[in-house]
Amino acid sequence: MLSTHQSVSVSTSSVAPVYSAVVTVPLVVALVGSGAPLAYLLALVPIVLVWAGMSENDERAPDKGSIYAWAVTVHPVMAWAAGYCLALTGVVATSGLAFVALDAWLPQLPAWAKAAVGAALIGLATWVSATSVKITAAVQTAGVAVQVAATAYLAWVLAQVGLTAAPPVGTVQDWVHAVLLAVFAFWGFDAVYALSEESHRGVPRRAAAVSLGLLGAIFLVFSALGASEDPRAVAALTHPLVVAGVVVSCVMAIGSTLIPTARGVSAMAERGHLPARLAPLHAAEIAAAVLAVAWLALSLVVPGVFWDSIEMLSIFVGAYFTVSSVTAALHDHGGLRILHAATALLMGAITAASLVWMFAPDYGTTRVGPVGGVGVMAVGFAVLGVALAVLSVRRASPRRDGAAPAGR
């Protein structure tokens, strides 16, 4: 059984916190200036509400399928769509992490060599995960330690330069955009719920809570330093320890991101909502890894489409966060039901607002006529997911639809 601290490592590593901070902080600072730390604090509000709903769902139905298994008793099509969102984000994010790690670590390699090394990284992470979840947790713990060390160094620099005296900037629209960016920077903390069968009851809830606290601290340090115009602050963000933190952040997250992806696929196959050959966990892990490698190869051939696919992931993360809160609301009573229903509405609004932004012609790197390619890509994958959900659920046998939850 995984301990709380091992589960914290998996939950934290799945976010790739140093990489997420390096990517999102400059964008948030550009929108609200010195208000960036506040934007991350505001983003924690909906994330903590989602955590509460996920924890309730996990206590009620601890299962390796997490969001899919929680929602399948409510509506199989909604559950399949949520499982699809989880799998899509996992596959694309895994290839993205390999891409970024190689870009920072071995930037001079030709595309074919990057694809080969990236495939090796994903393969190694899959092998470690398939061998032992405890080994995976130990590896993630080492990776988190490096990232904490990088953050501690930046905190020391921040203590030397101090907080910027410049006031926050930005319109109301800028602030909304900044908070939206910050919300999805926390994505990945929920990976620990896919390991419920590997831990005692209550461990995923506690581990995710501790992880969110640690992630909040990391983002606050990076955003406070990123808002500073002091040359020492700017230099610190390119320090070798921070660069190492980015690479380690990406590499370590490859393994932890594959965990909920593979386990979700396995749970869906056990219920007949995916081919039965994917039910064994090792088969689901191999399938997820192969898809991630394929997307990595595509990303190296068409880099613009790749970066836009990373941008669109927030829509699918927001979708399964919303489904989780809907599921919690339908199973709870009284004040908790109202809280979870309000969270579902809030996350639904955040997801919708993010999608609207993605259609702006200057959003992302590609365009389709007068609109941004990110929005078109997101809608395309969403339509595909809903169509597959309906077809898969119709073909699933009634016996499998009513089968006991996988994993317990």
C-alpha cells in the first residue's frame, strides 16, 4: 500500500510544477503584473472545490478508473466522455512533457533522434510503472525533491530582491484570463485518485490536499519573482538549477501522467466500454504509451499543431472536473450537494470561457479562416469524443454496464 508521502509525490509530480510555473507565470504576469501571486491564489478556490468533490467520489467508490468509475453509475455516456477526456489529456500531455524535456535537454538533436529518445523516455516510464507502483512513487519523490530545491533557491533570491513595488495592472478581462490560466496550471493533482486501490482509504484525499498546498507555494514563489524587474530575479529564473528543475519536472511527470490514463482505459475495458484486450493493466499502459509516442512523432513534424493541442487540453480537463463535481452533487445531500453543484457550474463556466478565448485569431499558432485553430481543434476532439461515447455505450452489453466497479 502507498503511504501518504508517496501519494503526495505522485500527485505533485503529475502537475510538473516547475515546468507549469515556467510556462504560465510569464503569461499571467503579462496580464496582471504584480498581481500574479493573487491570481494563483484565486485559482486555488475552484481547484479546492473540485478536490472536495473528487475526494467525496473517491470515498464512495474507490476505483482505478477514477472519474469514469465515479460517473458510470450516473450516466454511462457521460462517464465514457469523461474517461475519454482523461485519456486524451494524458496522452497529449505525456508526449508534450517528452517534447519539452528534449527541447530543453537536447535542443540540437534532429527531429528523428528526438522522437527516438522521447519514445525511449516514455517506454522507460511505462516499464517502471508496470513493474511497481512503489518504484514509480520513489522515482517521483526524487523528482519532486529536485523541484523543491529549485523553488527554495528562487525563494532565497526573492528574499534578497524583495517583492516588486509596482501596483497590479490589467482590466477585468485580463484578470479573468489570468485566473483561467492559473486554474489549469494545477491540473494533474488528481492522478492520485487513480491509485485508490493501491492505498488505504483517505490517503488520496490527504495526499491531494498536501500536494495542492505545495503546488500553491511553488506557484507563489515563481509568480512573485516573475513579476520583479530586478536583474537578479530575471537571472535567477535561468539558473542551471531551475533549468534542471524544468527538465526533471517534465521527465518525472511522464510516468505519473500515464498512471490515471492507463488505469482509466483499463476500467473502461473491464466494463465493456472499450475492447476487452485493454482490460489488463499492462495492456492499457502499453496502449497509452504507444499513442503518446505517436503524438510525439506528429508534434515533431507539425510543431504548430502540437502546441495548439497542448493549449486545448484545458477544455478537456475542465470537462472532467465538471463531471466529477456533477457526480458528487448527485450522490450527496443538503449543503454538500449545493456546494458540489455550484462547483460544477463554476467549472463549467471556466471551461466555456476558456473555449471562447481559444477562438480568438491570435490565440495559439494556427488559424482556420478567421478563428484560432485551438478552438477548432478542441471542438473537433470534443465532437469525436461524444460520438465515440454514444457508439461505445450502445455496443456495450447490459451485463458489463452493470458490472461491479473495477479495482475492488
